[in-house]
Amino acid sequence: MSVCGPGAPASPEQCVSRDSMEDYWSEVKNIQEDTHTHQQEPAEQASTDEAELEEAWLQDAGLTTLITGAQGDGPTEALLSTLTHSQAAMVKKRLDNYTHTLRKKNRQPTRHVRDVFSTPEPASELTSPVSPNGEISPKPPQSNPPKAPPACPDFTSADSKGSSSTLRTIILSFSTPYSEGTRGQQKLREMQECRKIRKEDRELLCFQVVKPRQGTTRVMDLSSDDMRKIGYISLIELTTFYGNLGIELRRNRVMPVKARDTGIFGVPLLTLLQNDRKIYPGSRIPLFFKKLLAKLEQTGLQTEGILRVPGSAVRVKQLRQELDLHFYDDRFDWDQVHQNDAAALLKMFIRELPYPLLTKLNMPAFTALQRISSPKYQIQALHLLIMILPEPNRDTLKALLEFLRKVVACEEKNRMNVWNVSMIVAPNLFTYIGKNAKQEEVKSALAAAQIVCTLISHQDLLWTVPCFLINQVRKMNDAAMAKKSLSFERSKRGLLSRWKDRERSEVKDLRDGVIRVHAPLHAKVSMAIQLSTDMKARDITAHFDTEKGHGSRSGGRRQKQLLFEVGGNIGERCLDPDAYLLDVYHANPYCQWVLK
């Protein structure tokens, strides 16, 4: 799978025209003139309480029991058992820092770091000793030999000579944790030479993903519970990744914000979704946001200067009031909305969210992307950041990016290329950028626009879940199930024995490479299938499609169905049609196979 897009992350200023910068500052001026924009600067300030920040990090990484001291409660023990050497060393460092900070306050930690990491070797054997970046290593450091000048992070290039409009292909693998590729890298100040070397490059980047045999997994293909665990591991991995590059992952302390719970504008995403789900259960994107994007797609995609040309301030103010009052009454007339006014409402909605779309908590991590000179490392860091976003934020951001991609696709009509769009959208996503020193404003503007450009251009890649994260979730679920089974065996030995006998009987066919596919919507609701090395998920769906003519429970309507692995060591995963089933079977032999 190849994903191409414009802009080299190392030096975005070279891809930005003077007109684009004028677009940016014009948008900033419009925002400042918008009387409805209220910034909560104190809420974005970093906390000075180090212990509090470390405690929040441990909680967000799914390691709450390291703070509370509860044994065997939650996913902590199972999660720790899946970490790589580098990830475990980073957790140990954060916990150790938390412990020392508490002692400075004359408070005793509930659990000492030695109680958690009692053995020198982590469960995973993916790595060797941690690179020297301030982390704790189980082996004593050796004397450092004279260092050669650091080499720039390399990537595979379609044209190694490099020239104007050169197409460069960067190979990405999802099979190994990203932090493994950064082990041993020099500190960031030593890597700045890479930026100088690439200063004259103007390139179209193409990221080529090595497709795993278990298939590509999109964010929406996994259950919410599995994605929550993906978030835990991604935060640990991102912190390790940044640490290997010499970047300290700082996070903002999020103070409570007094927000509205009715209306549309200035209402938290989660509150909007709760209100929507009373009408449309299962909604993942705010209903207003979906209707606004639909309006813009109908009337605005081919409008010249869409997003850049401001709407009427008087009309936008009136529309905002009507939407706040009457949107849920189903009395709002979308036909009255001019496309430029709709674009203004879109930007207003995004920047007035009391908790930003990219989250206040992770803003420092997003802005730290500009300090990474390697395009490969930057896209990997951004990938992990998408994985740790809360589900409502991630889903809403994806809907926005899909719309922006459609705007860019109509460039010939609307005169809005990806950089024009990025320069307009960036100030609305990064509302805290550009307020004081002009030099810092320009630097921040370019960095913010580069992030938005990368999000638009490579959104499909960024919303794909790396298989190394899925493998760690599988190990985490296996460890949790093993612990539950052990506890159950101690109390209910006889019942467990009978349950195991039944389980052995039910999965007897699996040992022979035979799976049983359940198809509730078909006349033949269950079928045993012998797997072969080259059989893919699409072969199963195609086989059942041929059975539809013999009777179906779908009311005669032809429905596209996909194959899922359910249970075992995963909650639920929709399988890529190109997934090799024997590989999935080996990874999760006790799952159910369901067509739906």
C-alpha cells in the first residue's frame, strides 16, 4: 500500500508560498475579530506539580493500579507483561520519577518501583538493552568510545540524487514497534544537521506500507474496548519513541472548563454525542457536524476560495443563534445557508470546542513534531498521536479530514490546494498559536500547517492500526485470560475441568486447520472450512455470496458482508479482504469466525 502526499516534514517553509502565509494571517485576524471565540489560556498551561503529571501519565497509560496499589485489578499486570524492553524501561523511569517526587513531599508511594519491576528482563524479547537517553537500563553503561558524526535517519528513496519535484518513497513497516527504529539515535541537537542537508529538497513523499499477512486493520475495524487498550500501549510507545529522539514528552494539565450542555457551539464533543444518541443510538460523529459537512459537500466543494473567503459576519451570527435554538427541533432550514457561511460555521464550531479536537492534553506532543527532522519518524510519531486520541475526537477529526481531502480534490475549480487548505484550517485547530513574537508566530504557523497538511494527505495511513499494537493487545488479552482462568481453577476445579473438556471438543477441528464460519443472514448459518496457506478472507465472503441464491435471511436485499474474528484474544476485528486466514488462525486459534 502506497500513500503519497506533498511536503517534506523537515522543512515545510519551502513548500509555502507568500500567498499561503497571507491566508494564514488573514485567518488569524478573522478569528481574533470573532467575538464568539473565547480562549481559556490558563487551562492550557503546563502543571508545575510533577507528581500530578506523572500520575496522570500512568493513569492514561492504563497503569492506574501502580498508583492505587490494588493487586490484579484492571489491565495493569497484563499490560506490563506485553511491553518491550524499551517500553518497560520507560514505564520504570516514569514510575521511579513519580516515586521520588512523592518522597520530596513526604508522601510514601503505594507501590515501589522494585515491586513492579522485580526481574531485570521484561516479558517481551523484541529488544536488547535500552539506548542511552536517560532511561534506566538493566545493564551498567560501558565506557563510550569516540563518537563519529551522527548519520541522518535514512529512508528508501526512489531517486537518491534528489531534485525539484523528486518523488521519494519511504518504507514503513507495522510489524515492529516504532521505538525500535529510534534506539541508539543521537540527541535532537545532533540531528539538526539532517535538516541542513535536506534544506534544498522539495519533494513529494510517498509512504509505502509493508502489508501484514493478517491484513490491514483500520481504527473502525476494532472494538472500542480493544481501541482503548491500543491507546494505553500507544502512549507508552510514543513516550519511548520521543525519549529515544531526545524529546521529553510533555503534556498539558487540563483544568475543568465550564461548558454548555445544550445547543451546538461551545458544547463538548462527548455531550453532543450523548444528546445525539438519544435520537440516533450508536452515533460516532456529532449530528450537526455531519449535516454541516454534507451541506458543504453539496454546495461548496467547487466554490472558488471555499474556507478562505469569509462569510457574512451578520448572517453567521444569526445562523449560529438559530442552530443553538432549533437544530434539535428539526426546524432549521439548511437551504438558507450560503456555502461561505457554512464554511465559517465549520471553523467556528471547531475552534469553540471547550476541549480542542486535538486535545489540550496532547497539544505539546503535536507541536513537538516540528522538532523531528526525519519524515519517517515524524509520520510515525503522528501515527501514535492519532492512536491515543479519545474516540469522539478521532472520529470527528477523520470526518473533517475526509471533507478537506474532497476540497483539495476540486482544486481546479475552487483554487484551494492542500497548502491553502492547511493554512486556513491550522489556526482553527491550533488556536493558541501566534500571539506574541512575530518570529515565533511564523515558525509556529509553518509547523501547524505542516501537521494539518500531513493529516490531510496521509489520513488513510494514520487511521490504520499498526499490527505491532494489535499483537500487544492480543498478548495483553491472553495474559488477562490466563490469570482469570488460574483464579477460576483454584475455586472451581471441577467445573473448569468440565468446561475445558467441552472447549477441547468444540475446537477439535481447529487443530486440523478447520474453522467454522457463522453466517446468521444466510440460509446455511454455519459452515466448516478447511484453511489453506493462500486462502484469504475474500475467498470466504465470495463462497457465501454464491449461496445467496439458495436462500437468504436478509429479505432478498443484496448486502455486502465482511468476515470478523470475534473473541479469543481480541474483542472483535473486521478482517481485511486480503488477510491470510491461516495467519489469523495461528494468531487467534480460539476465536469465532462470523460473517456480518
